[in-house]
Amino acid sequence: MVATDIRWVEVEKTVYNVDTGRSEKLRFLRMNNINTYNHTMGDVDRADQLRGVYRFDTWVRNRKWWWSIVFWALGTMVVNAYIIYLRVNLANGIPFKDLLSHHDFQERIAHVWIAGLDDRKEPSLNSSNKRKRKRGSPASSSMPSSALFPSPCSTLTVDSKSMSTSLVSSPDVRARRVTDQLMSATGGLSFRVDNHLDHLPGVSKIRSYCALHNWVDKTKTQNHVMHCRTCNVNLCIKCYRLFHEILNPESLRKAFKRNV
């Protein structure tokens, strides 16, 4: 491709000034063909750009030739997973600032690959030795990590008596309490009605209370309590369907009083 004309264009960008400690406007010159490419690049170019940011195959250049193909496939798979993660959450109304950054998304995947599903530990977002995030990158997701990845202490077991399959959550994972703020239409549990997520019930090893009973009428029901690993909430059988079908808190309270 041959450029018809080459000229300088003035570009303005907000940058962080380490000397003043403030965000400032910076004006600089950029060639017009580069500026046009930056704003009109296609999906393949963006995918290559994302794959090159935190790539983990820089050391395989002098290794066996097929290693490069394997690591290229892994890198492309992670990039595609991140793009799907962004599009699904944005389509469900979650603000971009509440989503994981590209770095944090790959870090969580790396922890799963290194430690495995049984003994993986969540990386601390407040750790002093955490790699400094670029300014403007989103901090963390409002959804629990169990909604993004399978619970690190969950295993798939088969009951030989009933021949049914269930997800057994570890008693070390403490279930969350239901509050008015979490149950609001924009709260931290608004994704509970999303049928694209895995809300299959699991059986907890410890005796737990129904969070919906406790939220509505402050009673502690322990009969047939099951655990939703995506929402990280304990619910009895009667409340399980209501909790995952009705978003409006007031409508949920009325349905609870009618049916439970």
C-alpha cells in the first residue's frame, strides 16, 4: 500500500506527569498514515496487538520449531477469551471500569495454570509486590471471581447411590450474605438472573443458612440448603428459583412471601 500524501497531524493525549503528580494534556506530532492506521485497524490487528502485550513465548525462538506454534495458539486463545469476557460483561450492562484489565485477566489464568484448580490462591489486589497497573486500566470486576473462573475448591463428584452429578463447594469458601445493596438492580448480585452463567446448585459440606430467608424475614432456615458457586450464595430449594429469576428486590420479596 502506497500513501497518497505524508504529513504531520497534531494529536492530543491525556498523560500522567510524574513530576507534578497530575494528569495533563500532551500535544505531539504523528504522521497521518500512522494515525489513520491506529484508528482504523481491524480485528486481526487488534488481536495481534493484545497478544504481543503480555506474550509468554519470547524465549522459545531458539527452541523446537513447533513450540512457537503451540504458544501462539495458547496466546491467541487467551486473547479471544479476554475479548469475549469484555463483550459479554459490557452487553450485560457492567461498566468497563469495573472489569478486569488485560493484565489482571491473564494473571488469574496464570494462577490457575500454575497452581491448579484444587490449591489455587487468589492474587491480592492490594499486595505491595503487585506489578503496577498502567494508569487508566480497570481495577477489578464487580462480579466474584467464581463467576469468571470455576471455584478453586470445587470438584465434580458423582453420588453412587443417586447416580447424580453435583458440584461440591469447599467449606473454606465462605458464602456471601445478601443485603439490600447487593440485591438492587445495579448491585453486586445483579448477574444472578443471567441465564448465560452457570447457576447450577451444589451441595455444601457444612450446614448453612438460606441467605434469602435471612434477607427477607431474618429467619435462619437450614432445610435443604444448596450453594450457587457463581453467586457464592447459600439458598434453600424453595428460594433457589426465585433468587435466580426475579431481579427487582421488591418483587422478589412479594414472591417470597407468596410462595415460601
